[in-house]
Amino acid sequence: MALFKKNIWILLILILIGALLGNVLGEILRAISPEGPVRNIFTEGFFIGITPPVTIDIRIITFTIGFSLRANLLTLLGSILGIYIYKYV
């Protein structure tokens, strides 16, 4: 029996929670592990985003629009774990 009704919002929340936990674990690993290739594999990541943010000034209101995503291997593994939990729980 499923613990919750499956819909897209539950999936997105589980992916987000998994990614956040994976990112936190990656930062902890970066802080406590010694230098070496294993540390680099799990903690070095990639950056996707708009740098610098786009600013739109229409005299009355100024909008600043930006987006950035920083992920590492543990972030991706956490997201996959969120998908697994959604599918099998």
C-alpha cells in the first residue's frame, strides 16, 4: 500500500529533498575528508546558471532575474534516491 498519493508535486519535492541532502553530504565530505581523488570525485561539481543576473529597469520597477544550480555527484545521487523512493514507496 502506498504511503501517499503519487502525483508530480510529490515527485518534485522528493527530488528536491534528495538533492538538498546530497549537497549537504557533499559539503560535509569536503570539510572532513583528506585531499585526494576520491574527495574530488564526490565534491567537485558543475555550475549552471546566469552570471551575472539580468537586470531590467523600466523606471518605475527594476527586475533582477537570475538562476544558478550547483551540483556534484552526491547531489545527483540524492535526486536519484528521491525518484527511487517515489517509484517504490
